[in-house]
Amino acid sequence: MAIGLIIIGDEILSGKRADKHFSRVVELLSARELQLGWAEYIGDQRARITATLCRTFAGGDIVFCCGGIGATPDDHTRQCAAAALGLPLALHPEAKAKIQERITEMAVEAGVAPDLDSPENLHRLKMGEFPQGARIIPNPYNKIPGFSFDRHHFVPGFPVMAGPMIESVLDAEYAHLFHREARLEKSVLVFDAVESHLTPLMEAIEAEFALIKIFSLPSVGDAQTRRHIELGVKGEPAQVEAAFAKMLDGLKSLGANLSQNS
């Protein structure tokens, strides 16, 4: 079972807004010794969103989906989730109460009497229409909830709301997955090297140690650091230590110019 992230919105794909969800989700998962398995970006296209959710609902992954759960014409995620599940949309009673609570607060702040039956406020209730059988995700920022269905969790496209909501879902539903596997990462900078020259060493180490992965991150360098490759090992701590020691020995035997990074 992997953890996936879907980020929805034309504004991300057009560059009008920079995505902040990805880095925040990686941070939240890393703090719990979890890791993102995959991520997808999708524009505001109903057919594509529905097809994506059909595929991910059919799998067994935990999925966080950011964006498109409002009530404007370019918000399609609620409807697409219902279509992917073959379920009708239904106004969730807890969501209705939270939305009306927010409407009342906004009216009081404006110094007017709340009119819950006005066309505008009735339209706002659409933000509480979720696939039938969904459960809500509380929103501590403005009380307009997201929703969960099975292992899929849908939150707004605003990072200030999405981050705390995803964190609450992780802690409430997936604490049993936290810190299950001790992991370690160690790396070294290899200056002025060519990856093809180092590949046999990498392959030999991965073949010997089953519980680690080798990574190689080339860099063209900058004003502070000349061209280099960050070469490292990550995985089960004991094997990482042994594999990294073997890596250092192998690099030294190749005459590599090294600067240990971690």
C-alpha cells in the first residue's frame, strides 16, 4: 500500500500559482517516517479527474486529493469522486451544520442578521455535497469541511487549509503506520565524476544488500560547488551502514574525489 497525492487545478498547470501541496505533504509524511509513493497533477477537466479517481479507487493506496471541492463552476472534484464511485451526491448533515455555522459567523462579523435560506447561502451548501456515505474532514481554518471515502481524502486547494486537514487525517486514521520501519540515509559528493563510471559499483552494492537502495543525483554545480554527483544509500539502518562503507571503499579504489555529505 502506497501513499499517493493528486493535485487538481488549472492554475497550477498554467503556472498562475505555484504548487505548495507537494512539499508540505512530503514534510508531513517524513515527520512520521512515511514516504510519498506517487503524485499526479490534473487540470480542471471532469473526464480526466473522473478517470483518475476510477483508477485510484480501484487500487489499494492511501490517496490525498487537493483542490476542486468548492462550489464554483470550475470545481469538479466532488462530482467526479461520486461518478467514479457510482454514487449520488448527498448533502452531509455535519457538513451542512458546519457551513451554516460559518455563514452565521460571517453575518455577525458583517453586522447583519444571517439569512440561511438566501439563494447565495443555499448555494454554499453545495460545498457539503459529497458522495453518499462519505465522512467529513474538519477544517480548522474556516469550518468548510473536506471529505473522506474509504482511503481517499479530499481537501481544499488552499495549502493553509489542506495542510492541517491532511495532518489530522494522518494522525487519526494512519498512526498505526508511523515509524514502522527504521530508515537511514547516507551520501557522499563525488566531484567531477561520470555516472557511467560509477554504475558497476552501484549495481554491485544493490545486488549484495537487499534492504537498501542506491541513489545518484548529478549536479552541474554552481558558484559555490563544482560539478558533482551526490551518491548515497538509503534503507534499513544496519545495511545502510555496511553498504555505505563498501561504497566509500569502492570510490576510493576508483580514485574518486570525495566530500562526505552525511
